[in-house]
Amino acid sequence: MSHAPPLGALLRQYAAGSALTCEPVDQGLLNRGYRLRTTRGRYFLKHHFDPETADPAAIARQHRATQRLADLGVPVAPPLTGTDGRTVAVVGGHAYALHPWVDGRHRHGGQLTTAQCARLGALLGVVHASLEQVMPVQGRGPARPAAGAEPAEPGAPAPRNDPADGADPADTFALIDRLLARVRRHRPPDAFDELARHRLLERRLLLERHADRRPPRGGSVGWVHGDFHPFNLLYRDGEPAAIVDWDRLGVQPRAEEAVRAAMIFFVQPVGTLDLPKVRAYARAYRRTAGATPSELAAAVHRVWWERLNDFWILRWHYERGDTRADSQFPAASALAVWWTREYDPVCEAFTG
């Protein structure tokens, strides 16, 4: 197995018996996970591999937060505590955590009924309200930028724009020119190149038309999950069993997380949103989080602008040579165009 974890040392540290099987879990772009079965049970072993989220102190903070949430009845899977009293094991300079295995499966919005979409929104509202209870934010100042580079898709980096201002169109125009140059240099061009070129040119025109709509400072901030999407939520018997992967736990505008999550759960393959499901989700979120329609409207505008200036998948593809997110590009790039055209109905779905 590639990148095999040091099972002997880890299992001794957690007094978790002897390993019987250890299988990599494929989902996720940033960290590594393993389905582990030992003589004492079944576990999820997480290797915190991504440098931006692998600080043991930050991981321990995440672990404390999830334990407090579990105490409040939020469906999470807190880590196990090692024989040294810690939840983070550092072996060979790498950070690991051992969690109980949670049976379940991931479900996107197309697999959820309207009632389940409402329960999903209510769940995220409960997460935000509960985090406010167990991790109060001192001072209520502007949001801290989250670690990462661009707006999140499943497994992607979290947003990192200046919290006081939306992305600067001048910077985006320069980025579009750089990416177009990279597309032209790729020979022979393939279908991905053709779509990338089309979307880059299309997006430049949209930004030229809407450059005066750059949003102001974000809204009410608080602790958020930071990466709430279908691959980080397990369902069992039609109900959420566990919210996992708290690597992006941070202080951000909360309503923006609700909008970003909806863009991922409810995007359809052609790049549109299932607005009736969004409406059910958003109403339940507002109720349980105590968010106002005006907060959601402002969040919709900021996340729309974020997406209009967002090219993280193309940057991974052309600047890093990393193609793992390529399959997300058709729907994600089409969504920005459709959302711009249907801005008012989308906003109404979140606020009505």
C-alpha cells in the first residue's frame, strides 16, 4: 500500500489492538484516510497530510470542538484518546487521529427528498448555533481568512479572500490571461482545454459586465465547519449519522457557509440548482441558526461574486498538474454562468 501508516506504533499509542486489515479510503483531496479493522474493533484512521491543516495544536482544537458538539447531541465522530491522554498522535513527524468507524454513505442533494433537504439545512443551523455555544467568538470582529486558496468544492481548499472586500476583478482578469496562456501552450489540445478556454473567455465577459457589483464586507461571523459538503456527511437509514472532516474549522461569515454548502449539495450536472430544495434547506437553516433573510441575501451576493472570480480547478490543472478535481469543472463552471443569469430567483430561494 502506498503511504502506508505506521500501524504498529499508532495502535500501541491508542491501545487499539492489532491490525487485521487496513484499506485506503479514496474520497478527499487533501488528507489520507484508512478503514482499519483490528482485534478490538473497526476504526477510521486519519493521516493529517495537508500542510495547511496538519498542525497538531489546530487538530486538537478541532477534536475538542467535536467532543463538545457530541455532548450536545450533534452527530459527529469525536476521536479516541491515546494512552498519553492526547487525541493527536505524531509519529515520524506526521499527525494522525483514530476515530470510531461510522457505517453510512454519502448522499448528494439529488438523492434527498425535500423534507430531507430541510433537515439538512436545520442540521447546519444547529452546527452553527452549537459552535457558538461551545466556542464563542471574542469581539465579533471581521472574519479571519480560512486556510486554502479558493472557494470550496468537495475536498477543495476553503476560501481565502480578504474578508473586508470581495475579489478584485483586476486580479481576476490577470489570472484569466495567465490561464489562457497555459491553455494555449498545451498541445495537442484536448476536450478539457477547449472547455477551459470557452469558460475563461465567457467569464471575462461576465466580469466586465458586472465589475461594479463587487460586494462589501461580510456579515455575522462565527465558528463554522468550513467544508460542509456531501463527502463530509454520512447518512444511515436516511438520516445524518456523522459530520466528519473538521480540518477547516474556523471563524467565517456563517451564512456564507450555508450558501456554499447549498451550491455543492444542490448543483445539478448541467450546472443549475434545484431551487425548490434550496428553498426548503434555507428556510430550515434560517430557523435553527437564527439567521435573517437579509443575512442570507448578503451571503448569496458574496458567494456569487466569489464563484464568478473562482478558478481553483483550472489552477490545480494547469499550474499544479493536479487533475483530481477535473470532473467537477463542467458543472462548477456552468453554475457561475447560470447563477449570474438567474441571480434573483436564486436569491429568493435563500430568502423566501
